[in-house]
Amino acid sequence: MEHVSFLPLSRFAVCGGTHGNEMSGVYMVREMQRQKADRTGSVSVTSVLSNPPAVDACRRYMETDLNRCFTDALLSGPTTDDTPYELRRGRELNAQLGPKGSREAVDLLCDIHNTTANMAVCLIFYSFDWIALHIYKYIQSKMTSAPVRALCLNEPPSEAYSLESVGKHGIAIEVGPQPTGVVRADIFNMVKEAVDLTIEWLQKFNSGSTFEGGEVEAYTPVGSVDYPRDPTTGEITAAIHPQLQDNDFKVLRPGDPVFQLFSGETVKHEGDDLYPLFVNECAYYEKKVAFKLTKKITVTLPSVGVKKD
Amino acid sequence: MSSYGSSVRVAEASRVAIFGGTHGNEMSGVTLVNLWVKNSAEIQRKRVETKPFITNPKAVEKCSRYVDTDLNRAFTPENLRYTRHTAGNVSAPAGDELPYEVQRAQEINRIFGPKGSPEAYDVVFDLHNTTSNMGCTLILESSKDHFNLQMMNYIKKAIAPASCLVLLNEHPLLKYSTSRSVAKHPVGLEVGPQPQGVLRSNIFEAMRVILKHALDFIELFNEGMEFPTCTVEVFRVLDRIDYPRDANGNIIAMVHPNLQDCDWEPLNPGDPMFQSFDGKTIRYQGLGTVFPTFINEAAYYEKQQAFVTTRREALVASAIRKV
């Protein structure tokens, strides 16, 4: 069976408050800084509050979504007086934790997010990163407090737009449901458990453990669906149907209800059997997404271990 | 209002308003009122003029709770009285411009008030959502408003076995000047849990049904129906409990998992109340059992409120009939 070796993963960064109103990450980073956590065994830990003014204002962002600022093109653009705050901040974070794609970048970057959707713990990463997938496998096997799933995004590194792509390996830890501006203890405890298990995995990895390969289930994006809207005004004319609401990761079949118009009629899913995610995520109303659609895949992982020389 | 004989006589409730968007990110009310502004057929009743109204359009536009200051705290006598000629102790930002919500409060008071006068609207329903697990809650501002008590009793019976509880906030220090307070009979309608900026179908439909029953009550009342005396269970606000904070005012603990989502359930001395970020439990130290609500409401972090405590009371509503 295939085995892949990696250099030690000794530099770990945890980011929170990339969206200033997603509170688990804000309080996680504040607590890590209060405890002055900077090293656990072989792993040095950096904690960063990504978007301080948005955190202070308890808003998702000040001028533009920070978590869309990390494509190669946006990172390398010119900085002028007109550059929006988040673009400038993205470049600062890239200098501090990256640069993206270079040898100086942190080995693993975990960015903590919350969603109003009922997604429990969802780890998000780009393409088939064996390290990220093994950490997912490990967390899923150890966490009993909530389901753990993985969303594998398709973009190539240059087009990867989110903060975790700055690290050599990156995982966004998305936990919900939690309203914006609220910190729920049960959700915080899940985030803490996921971060602690990640650090535990890194230490085991660095100390020479081999993590066996195998099969894991994951989801990959296929598309998204907007709300029904009034053709003249663009205003939303329906709510997510009660049978879809809170049923992230439950298969949608043709004919299943997806929207309930305010006038009472039902709109149904057409097309293939797919898995909905980010169902009724509040930040996506402005992005014209009522829910995202994914397909379920099985990924075969090689075993991994640290390079021994 | 005569209280001799068997019924209290109350004036016909001919002018009614439904306020949405008092907080611009509480989506059920925004959506319902926008629907009814376009087509008000659903809210028409004989002998009642019902006006749907967006109270804070700029906040709705931004999908934020408010622009300058909380509209639902802005209807104080000082704010409503303030003009350039009576500067008093209201401070206006540079340029002599009042905060947007204070201007709105004055405008709303002109249209639906003046607050406390005979010209004021009879009933105003103010639609709100909360991130707390409060279910359907009617908010009462006076234990002596027999019309409102009778309406709330009617609504509770109409939606049974589904639940609709009554929160009474008459506390001299904790009560506040709401937008609905311009009316003779102010009714707050709070439905949760729903995140800010999100529209949940079940929450939206629940609010819609409650308003239907409320308007049915008003129609029956205006037609001359007498409502016999009844007892209404209410939860009376006692106190407000803040999060534990450090010397810099930062929150150092979260609502405990055992208390989270347990609105209206008894909280006994010794029960877990908060969990610090490093995992320790902080327990409720009160003298007796209370019934907490507004547990972990997003908007109340800045108002120093993790939850409010209440006690259960049975209020007797006099029989009422229209004048």
C-alpha cells in the first residue's frame, strides 16, 4: 500500500475572527492568548485574531469579505489608499503566516468559523491534501459529541481564496448551528475538542507515528441554489422549506421540497440526488445562495508519516 | 373606562398597527410587514383599520439591529419632546443632527401617537425575533391592561396545544421605552430561536398565526363580544444577570450547556449557569427558584445581559366589553 512521507509539521497557526461575528473562533483565540499557549511538545502554536476591527464591531467584515482575499492575484496586487481594509489585512496575514506557497509558510493553518446552518463539525480544505484528510479521519474517529464531515474544495492553489490556503496545509473548521454574535458553550466545546485533537495528531505525527491509510467519505461542491426572487424587485419570495431546514448532509432527491413560497406553494428539487450544505446560512443571502449542493465521494488515503532520515 | 358592574368598558380598537423591522435584522417581522404593505388582504378585518409599517427602514436596508441607537429604547419622554429649541440634556452629534433612531421615534410618535394622548393608536403589535429559545412570547408592559390580558388569553387558547407564553416587564429599572409604547395597548411579539439575518419558515409561520388570532380577537371585541373574567399566567421580570467579565469588561464565561436553550424552565440555586472558557462551572447563587428567559440573546451582550430572571404569576383579567 502507498505510503507518503512529509517533513515534520512543527508550526501550527489557529485563526479566529476572520468573520468578526463568528464567535467561537474569537473566544478560542482570546483564550489561547490569555493562556499564553505557544508550544505543545513538538508543535509551536500561534493564535491570531484575523479581523480585529470586524470583531470589535461584531460584523462579518468592514468593507469586503476577508475570507475571499487570498487568491494569488489578490495577495500580490498593489496596495493604495483606496485598497479596502480586508485586502490590506489579508496581505498582512499572508506576510505573517505565509507567504502562501513558500517554504516560510506555517505547516498547518486552522481557521475557525461558525455557520447558522446545522452542519455540526465540518472540516473544509482544498483538493486532496493527505495531511488534512488524515487529521479529518483522526478527529472523526475520536469526537463523539457531534458528527464530523469533510468538504473538499476544487480550486487549484492559485485560485484558493480563503485564509487557510496560506499555510502549507490548511483546514477551515466550520461549526454550527450558531447565530452570529452569539457564543454557545456546546459549539465552543466542539471547536476546542477539534483543535486539541489536531494538536494531538501533529504531535503523534512528529514523534514518528504512522497513520494507516483507508477510505473516508467526503463531499465536493457541485453548485448552489438561490432563493426564489421577485423578477422586478429581486426580493426573496420564499423561505427554506421546513423539510430542508436543519437537514444539511441529508440527501435531496428529485421531488423533495426545498422552498416554501410566502404564498404557500412548495418548490421542489430537480436534478440528481445531491447533498445540501450551508442551508440557510445568513451570510449567503447577499451572495445569492440559499444552500450549496455537493456530491458524496469516497477518498482512498495512503498511510502517512514523518520523513525519517 | 368604567369599572362598575360586571365588565370593564374599553374603547373600540379601531386603529391598529403592525410594526416590523424595529430591529432591522429580525427577519420575520420585516418579511411579514413587507408582504402586507404590498397586499394587506390577510390582515383586513371588519371595523378595524390595520396598518403594517416598517419602523426602521435604514436598519432593514443594512440588515443591522440599528444605525445609531436602539430604536426600541428610543421612545423616552426626553427624546419625544426634544427639538432644537428645547436642547435639555439630550446630546446631538456634531451638526445638530439627532441620532437617526431618535428622529424615527419622533416621526413614529407623530403618526401613531402622540404617546399618552387620546389620539394615539389603539393597538400596536411590534414584531421581534430572538436568538433565545423562547418559542412564541407575548410581551406585556402593564399588569393593569385588561384589554391586552384578554387578548393574550384569547391567543393562548386559540393556538393550544402549541404554546405562547406571556412575559410581563413592569420592572421600574428594567422596563424600557419601546416603539409600541406610543399606543394605548402595546403588544410585543417575540419569536425564537432565529439567528439575526435569517428567515426560518417555522418561525415566520408561527408569528403569522399569532397575528391572525390577535386580529380575530380585535374584530370580535369591536363587534361587541363580551370577554368574561379570566386568569392569565404571566412571567414577571425580576432581574437581569450579566456574563462574568474580567477587569477590562471582556466576557470570561459562556451560558452553561445545561442552561442554554432552557428558557422558561426552573433555575434552582446551585444549578450550572455559566461555563468559563477553560471549562469551569459557575453556579446560580440566587435565594430561590427563578424562570430564566432571553437566554443568550445576541443583542444583549452589549447591554450586559446573559439572561433575565422571572417569576410566575397568575393575573386576573377583568371582564371587558367595548364602550
